[in-house]
Amino acid sequence: MKTILRYLCLSVACIGFSITSNAQDLIESFKNQPNVETVAVNKKMFQMMSNVKMDMNDKENQAYLNLIKKLDDLKLISTKNITSSGKMKTYVVSYVKTNSMNELMTLSENGSTTIFYVDPNSTKESIKELLMFVSGNETIILSLKGSFSLNELSLVTNKMKLPVGNSLNKMSK
């Protein structure tokens, strides 16, 4: 009986370890690779950004500040390197499968394909996690976590001048 219990505990520990290592932090996975650019913005930075003085009579500024308060984490990885692009694609496929993410939309234009994934409990008005994968001349992964809507999201990516704003604008319409 003790042998079975030990075997069961060891099996559970191994499964837990494999899930944890598979969900390795996106930035940590790619930050030391040559030809890969990374950007990470955490909740503390979003809180600091929300304290920047802006014209609060401007509706766009109001919406921007409201969204920033809802974001927990933004990670952006980009490269034009073929080897790194392959690794990024492998990471996305594994992450989407491990986290049971749903494909929301695919856009293909000008030689690039953009795929949007959301957490399985997402609705149009409440997204906890959005993962965007762009492949073409440049490979980009954008990961956003918080509690936001698609419309709010396209606004902040444009305001922050992120290279994914156009794709998000098309998706939110």
C-alpha cells in the first residue's frame, strides 16, 4: 500500500512539474536569445502610468486610463530571426494547448498571419487573457492579462504605439 501511495505522489509531482515548466514565463523563455526584442509591463507600471497627468476632458484619455487600471500584465516578444520565430511558434502552440485557450480570430494580409487566442472563459466584454501570434516577415507574440474588453484593448495598443494595434482594431470592429 505504501509503495502505491509513493508511486501516486511521485506521479502527481511529475505532472505538476511538467505543467509548471511548460507554462514558463514568456519573457524568460526568450529574453536572452539574440535578435529577439522583449517588452514587459507589469501591474505596478500600469498603476504608475495611470497617475500621469492628462486632459480628462478628452474621452480617449479617459478610456485609456480606465483600461490601464484593468491591466495586470503585458508582454511583447518580436523577432525577424527564422530560428527564434520557430521557437516562438512552438511556445505558442504549447501554451495554447496547455491553457485550453480558444482561437478567437485569424487575419491574413500582406504576407502575415495574425491569430488571436483568449482564455476559455472570455466574453466580448470580459477577457482575462489574450494571446496574439503574428507570423510573416516579423514574428510577434503579445500576451495581455487583466480584465478588459476588445474595444478597450485596441485603444491602449494604439496609444502605446505597439505594432499590433492595427490587427486589434480590425478584430474589435
